[in-house]
Amino acid sequence: MAAWIVIYLQKAPELLTAQTICKNIESADWWTLGEDFGLEENAVNDFMETIQWSNEPLSFGQEGQRPVQFHLWTERERILEEIWELPASTPPLIQQHLEHIQAIVALEIRISQLRTMFEVVAFESAYWLAETYVGIIQADDGQWYDYDEHRWQPISS
């Protein structure tokens, strides 16, 4: 079963590659982020030393594990369909942002990979996408985040 981290972007990426994402998130403090999930430094080091990125399909993972896949949708019909499926209780700030969406990137992650380095790397990728392409993030639990004021605390209104 999959969980989803979805980034609603006001600018569409011209080209989204594993190399581009990896390069732009490599300076993250993986040890502190892993610590927030209760992960030991050795586990973080092992994961980061063995992470594999791919362009076909756009994904990252480890050998023997299902990768986290990036799905990029820029077709207007698909974008409208995804927005239409959001709950009516979506905060007004989010609704305003959604009026200008040009692309959606959905990260598909196994539920068993939540609260692991898979989720840490997925969220760092999501934050980079949100910052670079003027986006807002919907986490797997339905909470909303951005790359700035609401990076750690969800948007509630």
C-alpha cells in the first residue's frame, strides 16, 4: 500500500531529473533530520551511502526495496482532477494557492517506509520542489506545509 506526498506547484519544472533533485538536497543535515524520526546516526549514514537515484522512472531507493517514485503531472485535466479530489475543508490559504497550479509532483512511498530515511529524503525533495517552483505540500496525513513559515508546523487556516 502507498502513501503520497503531493506538491502543488505554481511553476512547472521544465526538466526534472534525479541529478537535479539530488544536487539540490545534498546539503541537508540528514543526521538532525533522521534524529527527528528517532533514527540512529549509523542508520542515517548507511542509508545515505547506499541511496540510488534513477531517471526512469524518476525515483530513489535502495537495492532490494521498492523505490520512492516521483510522478509529474502537467496536463490541465489531471491537475483539475487532483484538485477536485481535495476535501472541501481545505484551508482558504491553500485554496488560493491551488487557483494558480501549473504542475503537480506526487511522491509515492510505501507505508512501511514512513518514519524512515525514505520519508526524510522524500520530504527534503518536496521542500526543494516547493521552494523552487512556488509550491505547497500535502503530506501523507493530509496536513499542509510550505518551504518557509510552515516548514515544521502545518498550515491550519
